[in-house]
Amino acid sequence: MGSLLAALLVGCANPAGVDGNLTDDWKAQPEAAPFVPASGVCHLSLPEERFISRAAYNPLDCGVDHHYETVFVGEFTGSEKDATAPPETGTPAARKAYDECNTKVNEYVGADWRGGRLKLFIYFPAKEAWEGGSRWFRCDVAEVLSLDSDEISRRSGSLKDILKASFPVAFGCFRAVLTSNREEISAMNAVTCGTAHGAEFAGVWTAPEGSYADFEKNTQRAHDGCRVVIAKWAKVPNDGNLKYRTGTIIYFPDEDEWADGNRGVQCFLWISDQDLRRSMKGAGPGALRIR
């Protein structure tokens, strides 16, 4: 048995080109790349928090029913890239992401997204993904139910250039619903401009930097800013008589949106003493008379 064993061992000699080391000739495997979401895809649902893990990533073709559309995916650089955790609301990194997302979404939908039934959402990698090297931020846009409701509408088809058309997503004319004492507006119902109405979207006024508390204490400044927007839009003089030509209705960001950099105030012309039956855009002093 000993000679047989020896013969078998000799028969197992290495063939030519083999050195007997079973590990040194394997090619090195590439490192796993951090997860990065795609743009140009849609999603049926998203988590309530603004941090997304790979496990929660389920993109859809935008031709099928969905709620959200990813317009752009950016990447943090510099000090934001070196952070040990994904950005929280109001941090410089979150504001940087908002600035870029705001620009990209406006380009995508064809106008300022705040000029229609749209809402901007920004997402960041979940903590585990951030620790694994992910440094992206994702810019999503969704259609909402109405000016007064942020409920997300289910839709099919892309939102690309959606605000280049005037209706039904882009804001136009509205019939304002007053409270019983007629001192406040309780709702704004969208109507075609040929239908009796008293309000119309004119544009967005950008509020200056400052705290949200200070902004809320002085909303008259926003009304004054919106009158300037309306004057340019309606082609009437921006002078001391402007306040006698039109009232204003404003909608403005919530506190978290403000902290991330959204300073956009939505401006609506408001005529309370007569029914309008046409758009006041470019109408001039003759149509928007002094009252």
C-alpha cells in the first residue's frame, strides 16, 4: 500500500504552468459600487421620510399608473460629501439639493413648478446607504389634487413640459369661496377663465432671506411683492394706484420647505366686487381699472 500511495502522489504533480498556489492567479473582484437611483423613472409610492434605501427602490415605467416621477439625480461634493450622515431639514446640504432640484424641475416641467398643481420632493440615501458611500440626492415631482390639497394624484404619462399647456395642471383662473362672514377665503376652486371668477394666478414672488417666524409676522410684505408681480403680468402701472386696481391672495411654503430654501410665494390677482370672464394676463389699465 505504501508504494501505491507514493505512486498516486507522484501522479498528482502539477502540470506545466501551474505553481500549486490556489489563490494567487484569481483576478481581483471589483468593489461593489454604491447604489444610485435612476432618473426618468416613476414610482407608485414612496416612504414618508425623505431617506430611501435600496430595498425600498421600485421604479416603474412612467407609462403605467404612478404617483411620483424622478426628474434628476444629483451628487454631493465637497464638505457635503464628507458628512457622516445624510442631510437633515434646513442644513446647507439640504438647501444645496433644493436649489439644484428647483432648477432642474422647472426646466423639466416647462415653467416654475409652483405655477401649477405640482409638488417637489427631494430624497436622500438612507443612513446605511450613506455609510456605504452613497452621496446622491433625488429630485421627484408629483401632481397634486388641487391648490388647496397636497394629496398626490395617481396618473400615467410623464410630466415633461406639462406647464407649457395652460390647463388643467397649470394654474389659471379660480372662483374664491368666502367664509360665512366674508372676511376670509376658505377655498380656491379652479375654473376656466371664460367662467365667472374673481381670482387668477399671476406668478411667483421670491421672498428675501430671513426666518419663517419673521415672514409670518409680516405677510403684508408678501402681498406688496405680489402686487409688483401682478402689475408686470397684467401690464398695468406699478404705482400708488395699483392697490386700488387689484387685491391679492397668497399661498406660501410651509416651515420645512422654507428651511430647505423654498422662498416662493404664489401670487393671485383678486377682484372681489365683480365677476371676471376673461384672463387678466396682459389686459392693461382699461380692463384692470382703478376702483
